[in-house]
Amino acid sequence: MDRIRIVGGSPLNGTIAISGAKNAALPLMIAGLLTEETLILDNVPRLADVAQLQRILSNHGVDIMSAGKRPGDREYQGQTLHISAADIIDTTAPYELVSRMRASFWVIAPLLARMHEAKVSLPGGCAIGTRPVDLLIMALEKLGVEISIDAGYVVAKAPGGLRGAAIDFPKVTVSGTHVALMAATLAKGTTEIDNAACEPEIADVADCLNKMGARISGAGTPRIIVEGVEKLHGARHTVLPDRIEAGTYAMAVAMTGGEVQLAGARPELLQSALDVLTQAGAVITVNKDGIRVARNGVGINPVTVSTAPFPGFPTDLQAQLMALMACAGGSSRITETIFENRFMHVQELARFGARISLDGETATIDGIARLRGAPVMATDLRASVSLVIAGLAAEGETMVNRIYHLDRGFERLDIISTAVSSGWKRNCRPAAPRSSGLVTEESLEGFWMGTPEQLKLIALDADDLSVISAHVQDARVQAADIVWRQDERRLVVGMNRLDWEQTLSGGTAPRRMIAALRFDRVLACKSRNIDLDRPEALLELVGIEFHPAEPPGGSALLHFSHGGALRLDVECLECELTDLGADDFGTSDIPTAPSGLEA
């Protein structure tokens, strides 16, 4: 899915079924590695991250079957997965798989517990601060694991098996608690985990592990005791409902007004968020079917909130609350205490007219009467949905772009289209902008869309970028079409590129395409031998390469003819190449086909 078009300004009404929790489903799937018998998981959400983890587990030899609908199933419920790790054939989790999702690093725990060795790439995923794995490694070392770092991989060995130990985390860590919990189930002796995360998803995983034969007590409290057992067996477990999804939809109702039943939501999982919503003016009612949220005729009250580990206000609802407070009748303050660099949505909310100022880890939001629809871009999973919420309440049309982030964490976001009377459409693709210049203000806002038959490539790592490089080799670029937006940390390069795939097919005459290359999360941009003061200067793009630095950052180098170059220092690699339309720029001089594309 590419983008969502929203015509806002109408209330939400109806019923929304809450999906299974992604933050429980992922570690539960990984826990399937702990037994050679089959683990059956019900109510697993259909998400991009779940599909990616299936590919990672398959690499280890795990067989995963998704069961079809059965008589008596509700109109909507999550999928059922049968996970069988009878034979683990590979204890290496490669970079190309793990780099896409941080949670996949957790496979190191069951691999060590069962196979006594693992080689796992350092993780990737959302670019929200550094989120190091040092506490996870510390926990494993306490359990007797020998660990070294080699070429970006954590190489871990426990020749005599894991041994129970006392693990005292210096700060609360959900990832560290998951890893310690899974590893300790098959360790020899007793493990005490102090300052453990208390999130409901931790307790859900512990509940499943106990069904599999583990001996765990205290999950959901700061002190967990695990008495190791020799082996685990198969079991069946239902994933608990997603408290973040429920809180997100509740905030959407609070912002737009209306009344919505959140079917299957459990109030004890998000009480702090419900308390904040009540303070903001929403009416929360708990019933046998879930939670009913309403706001009819009253304004939105400002609040002051700090994110905190459970049972505090969740960091994963911070962006959504900020969108809500943008329309509050006064000044609100939100302090982020869990992750650094988690205010990347602020500049996009500002495009709606939101008045937000930052001071370190605290955002001050001065509410306004009404937001205005605007084209915006998603930056990460939770920030993405905050833009959707803002668009639902804004006057006019909003286009939320690059929403593939949403597919990672929200299974049924389209259900809002049946609960709101405003316009809502996914995958909408307007005609590509055309002008005498390659880059216009309109094309900068919408260039990544193109039309259904035109090329769109996304690069999140060096391998992806090499594919884009092959497609733009010998592209023609005017200096005027190199646009560096420092305040938005974006570089856009308009170009006229040869359609190599169509040209090499030999079916029709060669053609050239107006295209745009876009880099996001750019920290600095430097040029060499490119006179940007001569807008008419014509360059040829020779190729692009990426030099990694401290993960996930690095430098992207764009090489042009006559020694010209652009160097982009990036927080992480996020690049898109999208065709805007065909253009006859002269095709008699067809260069040699680039490497990476074959005739």
C-alpha cells in the first residue's frame, strides 16, 4: 500500500474489532523454537512484521502453517498459526532478514537454550533512537553464554548449556526481559530476573511458556522467577488483544468526536491511556464486549503526560496523543522518557497547522481550533497512525504517504472507512505532475506515487540501493533539480532516466522517464565539483553507493560525471525512486546497460 487519502471533518461511529497484539505475537512465534513439538497460536494479527518473522523462522527450519476459517469463527478474528520447530537446521540469523525488524534478534535466546549456539546479525527496524542490545547481551552472559561481535554479528556459544543466574537489569527493558525469560526456561537451575518489564505482553508470553511446560512465576511484576526444565512441549495459546491498537482508535474517536465500540479491548491493559482520555474530555465506558469511547459536543482538554513503562502511559501512544492535543483548548506537555529521537512526527503534524515546540525530550503543544488537511509523510509505525488521526479531524483533504509502516502494526486500519462518513481511500494514485521542469512544488509533495504501471523502488539497505543505482545509471540531472530541504532532512533529485527494463526488452522503442530520487533522514549534505549556482548545468548520474557507519547510519554517495558528487550523511538509509511519467528527452544515444540489469 502506498498512501491513504482522507477527507476529514466527520465523526467516527460504529464498531471496531481489536486485533491480536503484535508485541505479544512476535515473541510468542519466536518461543516456538524452544520445543520440537507444535505450538498453535490463535488470534495472530495479519501484519507485515508477522510475515517477515515467518520468513526468518523458516530460515532456521521452522514449518509454519496458517489455518483457514472454521465453523463458529467470528466474522473477524486473527489467523491461527501452527509452528513446528522439530528440526532446527540453521542457527544463523542473517543480516538481510534481521535488519528489517528488531524483534527478530530475539531468536538468539531460544537458539541458545535449545542448540547452545547462535549467530545473529545486529538488528534493524524502526529508526527510533539507538535502542542498543547491550542489556540483552548482558542477560545472556549472566546465563553462561560466551559472546563475541564479528562483522556485525553476535556470535554466542554455551557449550555446556545455559545455567540459571540472577539477572538485575539496570533499567526496565522489554526486549531484555523477553530474551532472559525465553533463555531461562531451559537453563539448568533457577533464574531470578529483577527490574523486569511488567508489560502485559511479557505476562502473555510467560503464560504460553507455562502451558508448554515452563515453570515461571511473577511475570507481570518487577521480579520474575524461572525454574529451568529439561524440555518444553507443544501447546495452544490465544494472543491477547492489542492495547496499542485499542488506544489508537480510542484517541481517533476523541479527536473526531462520535461514538465507537472497541470490540474485544481489555481496559486493564491500557488504563493509564484511558485515564488520560477521560481527562481530555472523552467518555469511556467498559462493557462485556470491550470498551466504548465517545466524545459528543464537548471540547478537548489539554493534558500533561510523561511516557513510562507499564502501567504508565505507553510510549507507543505518544504520537497519537500529540495529534489529539493539537486541537485541545489550551497548552499541553508531553515528555518522552523511553526512547530518544521519538518526535520525528512533529514536523509532519506541523504541516496540518499544529503548533508544537520542542525542548529536549518535552514537547509543548498549543492547541488550535481546527487542523487543515495536507500531504504528509509517515516516518515510523506509531508516527504514521498519528498522521491518520490528524487527517480524520482536519478540514479538507489529507494524503498520508509512505504508509507501508502502517502495515507493520495495524491490520485493519481500513475499518475506519466504515466507521467514518468522510472520504477514505487507499492506494489512490493521481495523474503524475508534468511541467517543463522536472521538480516542482507539486511533484516534491507527490512524486513517490507515479501511476500503476510506473516504477517505484524503495531502498532500506545497501543491497536495495544497488538496485536503484542500476536503474538510474546515466540519468540526466539539471542542477536546478537538486533540492536540499535541510529543515525537513530530505534531498530530492529530479532526473530524466532511461527506462532500462523496457529498453532491454526490445519490444518497443527506447523511452525515457521523468523520475525523482528521494532521500529521507539526511543529517548533512555536501557537494563536490557541482556548481549548484548554475541551475542550467546538466549532469549525468553515474551511480549510487552506501557506506555504513554506526548502525543504522552511514553515508550515501551520488557520483556524477566529471568528478561531481553528493555525499549524504544519513541517520538511516531511506531512499525512494519513483517515475513521474514518460518524457521524450531524446533516445537515440542509448548508453551501455548498467550492471544489475540484463538484456
